[in-house]
Amino acid sequence: MANLAYTYAKSEILKGNIDLSSDDIRVMLVMSNTTADTEQDTDFIDQLGTLDEHDGANYARKELANEAVAVDDANNRGEFDADDVTWTALGVGTRQAVGAVVYKHVNDDTDSVLIAYIDTGGFPFDASGGDVTIQWNAEGILQAT
């Protein structure tokens, strides 16, 4: 599966209800049984058929840092980016990590909006107790054309 932006998040961004620069945007790792990569029309985390979040030692959802939205005139688009994310000494999960889910954290999974599923840049992988870093694409996490 390729990267995708969730449909509801697109509308919420256009309405101004999601501010990628100032809202609490977070990321989680998902494993091979997830349906996050095929449910593009799902709105909130708890509505996914199967989340299959990483279950290895030292895993926790991470808040993105230094989020920024910029204009890329050369490519005629807007780009959303943030610092790369590292999990220190990430333990082995019960299955391979196949992607990352970016979402707007609100209170819990019932009202946290799915923004994007990312499966490029090092996925899939088996954690082995070492540090794992998601290096976002040089062109940003998301692009709007």
C-alpha cells in the first residue's frame, strides 16, 4: 500500500478545524494486521477495523515536534513537515511494523482524527531493541497540490 491522506482529515484541514502547525499532531506505529492502510474514509482512530498498534517494549505514541507548513513554489504545492521521530531501544513487536499513522490528538481515540498513513522510508521492519527513527520524506510528510 502507498501513503494516503484520510478523506475526513482533508475536509477538516480545508475547514480550518485541523491546524497542522499548531494542533497536537502525533504519530503511532502499526503492525502487519492493521487495516489503517485500506480504510481511507475512516474518520477517527477508534473507527478503524483493526488498528494493530506496535506492542514492543519502549513503544509509545509520539508527539511531532517543530511542525511547519510551507509553500513550495517550484512544485506548486504546500508541504507539511516536522522533525524526524525516534523510538529509543524499541522492542520486538509480535509482527512487523508496516507503517506510521499521523493523527490529530484530542482526548482519546474516539475523537482523535486520522490524518495520514505513511509506509515509505524504512517500512516494513522488525524492531530489535535498537533505536528506530522515522525519517520523513525530504519533501515533507504531506503535500497539497
